[in-house]
Amino acid sequence: MTPKYIPRLLLVMGLILSSCLGAFSENKQLPTIVILATGGTIAGAAGSGTQASYKSGAVTIDAMLAAIPGIKDLAKIKGEQISNVGSQDMTVHIMLTLGKRINALLAQKEVDGIVVTHGTDTLEETAFFLNLLVKSAKPVVMVGSMRPSTAVSADGPLNLYNAIGVAIDPNSRGRGVLVVMNDWIHGAHSLTKTSTTAVQTFMSPLRGLVGISSYGKNDFYNNPHWKHTTASEFETANISTLPRVDILYAYAGMPPDLIDASVAGGAKGIVIAGVGNGNMNRASLEAAARAAKKGIVVVRSSRVATGSVGRNVEVNDDELNLVASDELNPQKARILLMLALLKTRTTADIQSLFYTY
Ligand code: ASP
């Protein structure tokens, strides 16, 4: 090579080196997100794009990620399969495994956030459970989908993209467990599933949204004010199982022996999905008071979609020794009651937990 080419060669080598270093440092700066997959429709597959029936939890996390263009530009992503169930089969055991794994991962410096893929049927229960048990301010974002991965206009890929966009956002820190579905960011305390089939199924009717997520860009405008995560007194560390708590649905003519059967079956707590403001007929109220006398904690929640259940409104809770669920719907009241019963069986203490969480 003649000496006149040497400066040009050095220039070309320098450019190659700096672009390699640039790519390296860009990649190094990407946050690390761990996706914990539990199953659900987001991992579901059907025989065709328009078939209503499908199998939940048929697709692996790697296959889900492969279907999302641009996802690798957002974060360094690692996937782990915690379970592979439709969330109608979610159990306290899986929830506990998930909570413990999240706490272990978030304790690692190099993990910046967690995304949990989950079926939508019981997503609100797991979200609220984790909201009480995660011990970190780092983002924990749950996501699902209403259509399986094989459907025409599957909603899972964009939901997952947005969930990762929320999990890498420093503004998500300290807001408790968040749920991202159909561009909306919900807090774990308030969201609930409202449609059996529509893509726009999750609502936060009482407290509103935490924010909006659009193609990975977020706008936060609300902060869940209930105690959660780092401020919560509940710990996964010593829990291996939770006491049985049943939910009983109230209706006109409800037979009181449903409550007696639950007590006989070994429930340590009962949540009534009451009519209106947590009401039930006189005979059932008497059965509830009998159960309370035996040390079973009875919480009055409501089958009505919005509104809170107030203490001593139509029912004299003080006299009957019952608890009012405040803003928690029956399924979330059950989660809080199971955890509360590990600490206390005193009605007054449990009532104050319902005002706090
Ligand atoms: N049954 C499904 C589940 O909860 C529904 C869904 O994911 O949307 O796993």
C-alpha cells in the first residue's frame, strides 16, 4: 500500500470503530426489562384469524416478542415463563411464585422493570395482590389481550409494546403495579374488567386512569393514592399459603345457608358481593352475624360496578361486627382479606386495612 492511502485507511478504520462503539454504548444504555409470562389470551392461538374459540397460553414469550416490530429498540428484554394458564386457572400459589420472583428480580441492580403477561379474567386480582406485595418502586406493569395472537387485529402485540414502553419510563416509578391495555394505563387498586369480549374492557370507574400510553410514549396525569408496594406492610417472604376466603353473591331471595355452608367448608373469611351498598336480605345478615360471632371475618362489598360500600349505612356493622369494603370490589376485597387474616382477625383492624389499601 502506498503511503498516500494510509491516512484514508486510518479514517475508515476510525469510522468503523466509532460506529461499533456507538452501537455498543447505545445497546448498553437500553434498560433491562424482564417479562414474566403466565399465559392467557395474549399467549393464545386459534385455528384461524376469525375463529372465536382458541387455546390460552399456547404461545411462548419469544414467539410473542418476535411478532412486535421495533420491540428490541426499546429495551434489553429477557423472558421467563412462570406458568402457562388461562387466568381462570390462576391460583394463590402462582400469584405467590410471581410475587417472590418479582421481588428477587427487582432487587438486582441491572433489572429496571418487570412486565407480566396475564389473562384478563383475573388480571385485576393478581395486579392488586402484587400491588400489596412488591417491595420496589421500580415499574411492574401487567398486560393482557382480548384477542389471541392469531386473530385478525390481535391486540396483544401493541399492548405488549406499550407495556414495555411504560416499564422503561422513569415516570412509572413509585406508582404501584400498573396495567396497560388498549392505550390506557390503570392503577391496580381501581381497574376492573367490564366487558367479556370487547378490546376496551378495562375501566377504572372510581378513580380514573393513571395515564395514557401511545406507541411507547406515555402521559401520566394521576397518581394512585392508596398505600402500595414499598409502603405496604405485607411481605411475600414468610407466606407459603393463604387462608380460604369465599365470595358469595347476594340476590333477591338469597338463602342464608350459603353463608353457613361456607363456614362449614372451612372459610376463615367471607366476602359478600352484596346488592347496592353491600346489602343482603335479613336472613343472610343474621347468618353473617352468626359467622362473625364464630370468628369468621365477613366483609360487605358490592355486586354493583361502581361506588364504595360505606360502614354503618343501611347495615349496623358496629353491632354485627362486620367490615365494609370501601372501594374494593369483591374479588379485590378477597385478596386483601386473605393477606389481612395472616396478621389479625380483629374487625376494627381489618376495617382500617380496607381504608388504607
Ligand atoms: N380466559 C382468558 C384468560 O383470562 C381471557 C383473556 O386472557 O382475555 O386467560
